[in-house]
Amino acid sequence: MAARAIWEGTIGFGLVQIPVGLYSAESRHELNFDLLDRRDMSPVGYQRYNRETGEPVEWDDIVKGYAVKKGEYVILEPEDFKRASVKATQTVDIVQFADEAAIDPTYFEKPYYLVPGKRGAKPYVLLREALRKSGKVGIARVVIRTRESLAAVMVKGDALVLELLRYAHELTPAEEFDLPAGKDAPKVSPPELKMAERLIDEMTADFKPEEFKDSYHDELLAFIQRKYKGEEVEEVDVEAEAPPSNVVDMMALLKKSLARKPAVTKAEAATADKSRNKPRKTSARNEPAKRTKKAAARNPKKPAKRRKTAARKAA
């Protein structure tokens, strides 16, 4: 595996300890932009310098210090963070199990893959299959770098995934926002609700993440290429082109939405193409009619067969 583990330790539940490595489950593709001085296009960097002397400082000379008093620091080396609590910094400590549906999606923060280490394959599979069969996830504590996080250990295919969770106090309560609710909420008529439900029903499809792509990334990169080549970039009034946000006639908008042709996924389009190009089997009733005298005249090699009349049959 080319990727490097950002953390190594064990998964602990009960008396079971499973050696694992922690690998990022994200692979972001973002455009990197440098900060420039508009006047001469010189890069603007983040310089590491000594505030007393003003001289630059190399990475090897930088240490982490905790200020206990003004001007007095306790220096912490990398190993000191582990010495403070060996178990907390080297264990995904599962403290309970719960239903995945019981975790509000707003708590999910960042996913990681848990990969078994040496002699960890069998207990890894044991935990994975037990979670899969029970439909549960493990609620755990884990220290990554210098921060203890709440996490959920869950199954994804053949992998155990460690999903970091936000603490409850890190989430802003929805009650702090001015949301339409209770008596102050606008009244929705039964026909409007029925129309909205119909629109949702028509737009419902199986969720296939692989069919979605960051199209803005490609459009922005193409825009950059045009500017680099010196091509003329069309002036666009951003405010005028923005979608209107004033909803006046709800029913009219819902009816227009229903009248639109629903979007077809790539898989559905491919299936439709195959069905169109597939040769159709013809039944006896759909076979072409036998040739007539005119057809026989055009192709004398194969004269048309005359139908027997009732009189000849009788004879």
C-alpha cells in the first residue's frame, strides 16, 4: 500500500486488542492557488521567523511549547504526547455499541480506514462480521495527534471505517436560527403538498455516488486555460444570471417542474440504447405479407404464390 498510516495502535473492545493502522479515506482533488502580490506577481509566502531577531527559522529548529506563564514555556517533544497517556494515544477504545441510525448525520466529521496490522487479521474479521451481523457500530474514544475525538467504528464492505464524530457542544443548535416553525410558519395547502410529494416521487432513484462528479472543478480549470491562452473571456453579469430566489406562485413552479423531462442517469441511458439497438423478434402475425403479383413482376426469379380459392379447395 503506497499510502502511509497517520496513526498506529489497536482497537480495544472488552479484552480484545486488534493491531491496526489508520489511513485517510478521503482523496480530495482541489486546485491549488498561490498568493501573489498584484503589483509584481511575486509569491506571498507564510514565513517562519524569530519574532525577536526577525531571522528565518528552519523546521528542524522548531519545537512545540506550552505557555505556563508569560515568557515561560514547557517544551514538548513528539514522544511526550504519547507519554501523557499511552493507552489513550494508541487505542481506539470502544466504550459501547449502538445502532447506526441512532447517530445524527450532522455528527459525522471525517472518515478513516482501519487496516489490520501484523497478527491482526483474525480478530479484525471477527469484529467486522460481528458488527455486520448485529447491525451495530462501535462508539469509541481515540486520540489523533493532540486531540481526543469521539468516533464510530463501522463496516463498509471488507473494511472497518473509523468515522470521527463531532461533540455535541461543537454543533450549533438549530433553535438559534430564525426557522419557520409553529404558528409563525407559512401555511401549505393540501394540493401544494400533494404536488410536491408527486415531484419527489418522480425524481426518486437509486443513489449511485459513482455517477456524480465535481463538474465545477473541470469548468474552473477550463476557464483558467482560456485565460492562460489569452482567449477572450465572456463578460457575465453574475447577479443577473443567478437563479431567482423569489418564489411567488408555488403551484405554478411545481407544475412546471413536473412538466420537465426527468433527468436520465448514464446507466439508464446505456440500457435504453441497448434496447433500441437490439434486433426485435417478429412473430408470425408480424411477418411481412406474401408477395403480390406486382412484387413478382419486379422480381421474376421468385414468382408469387397464388392463394387457393375456396372453389379450388372444394374441387
